[in-house]
Amino acid sequence: MTDTHSPVLVLSGAGLPAWIWDEVRERLGAASSVAPRPPAHSDSPLSAYVEAAVDAAPSGAFAIVAHSSGGVVGAEVARLLGGRVSSFLAVSAVIPAGRESFVSAMPVPNRWMLPIVMRLAGTRPPATALRRGLRGVGDDQAERIVAEFVPESRHLYTDRTGEHVWSGRRGYVVTTEDDELPPGLQHRFTERLGATWTTQLATGHLPMLQDSRATADAIREFLAS
């Protein structure tokens, strides 16, 4: 089955504005939308993020493209909507096991430290840390992301997903120069997703900005494969 022209629901990484996907979406040649955050998201449970994504999903069958923490939300959307999710492409995304959270999917010591850091300092990293994570992104875009970064609810990271019941095809895009989610960890998530299609992009954690053409080409290739 090819679903090159199926509608695409994009589940973006934590804190990131929707416009980072604009160039990729223009290149896709398929209807696409970026799932919104839930209202009053600052203290929302994971289920509210999932509900907002479900409400934004196209009618009928659609493809999910999930980036970073969007993989956690995508796991729940795929579980809840079953056969409507024709395909699931993770782009440098965290894929938790069933009954697991973003935090518990991380390796030691991050899984121990992250809850403490979030409880003491919140979920917005310092501007200096954000800029370090934006290596390879143009200066103007990086400064705009830092200015517009929205802290998420701690529950996005700590609430556990349900048992996975995956439907449709699954693929993973590994970003090989990623300092935020190292390639070795991405390969672990590739296996956990059960991806039957994989490719690599020589970018950091934001391939949609560093190489929008290659990112869109990878999505199209996956959908058509």
C-alpha cells in the first residue's frame, strides 16, 4: 500500500513552534497539519496532549510523523485510533515501551535526573542550553526558537503510555549528528518501534530546519515505499 497522498499529522517536539515544519510541509505534496498543544498545557496530563492530537487528526486514514517527544504522543494516538493510522514515521523520536514514559525510556542516569531537574527548574531549559541544542540551525531561526520556546507540562515527560497496539507501517529517520538524542539511542527506539523502513540524515536534532528538502524527501520515500 502506498499512501504518498494520505493526510499527514505532524507531532512536534516539546516546546517547539509549529512554523519549524513550514518548509517541509510545503515540499511534501500532501495535506498536512501540526498537532496543537492542549489548552492550559502548562499542567496538562499526557492524555490532554493526546486528545488535542486526536482532535486535530484528519478524518479517515492518515499518516503520523512524530519528532522527539512527539513520539510519546504518537504512540498513544496510534494505540487509540488503531486502523486509521496508515503509517507512523518517527524522526529522531522517543518511542516508549508500553506502560513506559518519556523519562523511563531514557538511559541511566537521565531517567533518574530528569524528574528532579524538572521539579526544581521546570521544563524550559536555560537559553544557553537551548542554543547548544540548536547547533546547525541558522542564527535567526535559532534565536526565534529560543524566544518562542514554550515550556511543557511535566506530565508530558512523566505520564506513562498504555500498552501499544501498533497498526500500519512503521519507519524511523535517524539523525546522525544529533547531540540531543544520540544515534545509538535512536537505533534502540527504531527497534522498539518495530520499524521496517529506516534512513539516516546527517543533521542534528532539527532536520526539518537544517535540511528541509532531505527531510521532506525522506517522508515522501517512506510513505511511497
